[in-house]
Amino acid sequence: MRQRPAYTAFAAVYDRWCADVDPARWGRYNVALARRHGFSGGRVLDLGCGTGLSTRPWVGVGDAVLGVDRSPQMLRLARRSVGRRRGVRFLRADITAPGLLRGQTFALVQANFDVINCQTREHRLLRLFRNARRLLAPGGCFLFDVVTAHAYRRLLNGVSVFQRVPGGALVLEGRYREPPGLWQGTVTFLAAGRDGHYRAAEERHRQRHYSPSRLRALLRAAGFSRCHLYATLTFRSPGPGTERLTVVARA
Ligand SMILES: C[S@@+](CC[C@H](N)C(=O)[O-])C[C@H]1O[C@@H](n2cnc3c(N)ncnc32)[C@H](O)[C@@H]1O
């Protein structure tokens, strides 16, 4: 079976796949959290915007919204779903590239839903954090989420997930190795053909776990001095059973 890069074949069914995590609720939470940390309008940057699910909640909240992603397939869908609204733009780029969007500033920078964990090399994550720091206007905040070790161990390790999606089905399978804190998996899209046969397109996905202390150290190295951790979708501190953390960092 032909292997494709992450977020190519998956793009077409990504929004359906995400329906269970209720992106609209997650978006409202991110906006509320940003406001709690002083956001009151201005330009918003969505790093790893994908199909625009995480960009959409900021339309009309931020003065202008820019989504950046490296996957042309994800961006095509983002442009189709959100792109015609005023003040919204999308750009294809590597969010870890030094000099990304040089000269621009934003009141809020976010990286929502596994984008941080997708950076499997620590030096690349540090470059992403440095970009976020450099692109923040004075008083701005950087908001992102990460998967916890608990979730990788308990929910994403050796468990196959099957979901029917329009035009076929998706199968997600993966293993978490600790050390080195790496999750490797495949997403297989089974597309139903008219002849009754299924055609499989397989993508390899890799993620790295970053502990709260490692994140704090990398954020400090990137120039952030304050950092607040929440159990995602709550305003509470994370506990041992937390599956996802949301981090708000400020200079
Ligand atoms: C799980 S999706 C999240 C999409 C969106 N933020 C959301 O909440 O639905 C992760 C996205 O990050 C993008 N991504 C990961 N690493 C990237 C990088 N270094 N540069 C640009 N995009 C990246 C992928 O292409 C993918 O679209």
C-alpha cells in the first residue's frame, strides 16, 4: 500500500473525524481562555491551522486572522470553508522555519490540537516557540495544547480506532514508546469504490510527548517568562488523569 505524508488523504475526512471533539466548543474555550489572559482584540495567528477548524472561532473576534499550515490539502479545505470571510487569510509555510512572517505582530498566537506534539524534534519545537515569541505584540499571549503522557499510555497505545466517514472509513492505529516518548501510528482511509471494493490510502503520523517541565524550559529558552497550565476545556489545573493540557504563555 502506498504511504503518504501526514495530512494528505486524511484531509478530506479530517473535519468529520474531529466532530467528536466538538471543535466549536473547543474554539469558544480558547477564546474565553485568551480573554482571561488579557486578549481584547487584535490580529490572531493560527499556527498549524489545518482545515480551519481552529481558525473559524476567531473570525469576528480578532481584527484579522491568519492561518498557517504546510499541508496543501488541509489548506485547500480551510480556504474553502473559511477563506472568503473578510479579514481571514491562509498561508502555506513551515511554522518552525526561522524568520516566519518576519516583521508582523499578533495579539494572539495559537497552535491548536496536537500541533506541538507533531514537532517530533525538540530543536524544531524550540524554533516554533521562538517564532511565537517574536511574532507576539507586547502584552500578547501564546496559547497551545499538548497531549499528556497519560493519554499516550492509556488511550493511544495499541488501541485501534475505527470510524465510518463519508465515502468510506478511517482506521487509526498507533504505539507509544517510552522512552523516548514517541508515538508512531498510521491513519488508513478506506475509500469505497463504485465496484464495491475499498481502496486504502495510508499515512504515517508521528508525535512526541513533552512533559510540563520540558515545555516550561523550552518556553523560557524562547523568551517566555510566564506560563499557565490548564486541563483542556476547563479553567482548572491539570491532574494525573488529564488527557490534554492547554498552555498560555506570555513574555
Ligand atoms: C491535528 S492537525 C490540527 C489542525 C487544526 N489546528 C485543528 O485544530 O483542527 C495538525 C496540523 O498541523 C500541521 N503542522 C504540523 N507541523 C507543522 C509544521 N511544522 N509547519 C506547518 N504545519 C504543520 C499539519 O499539517 C496539520 O494540518
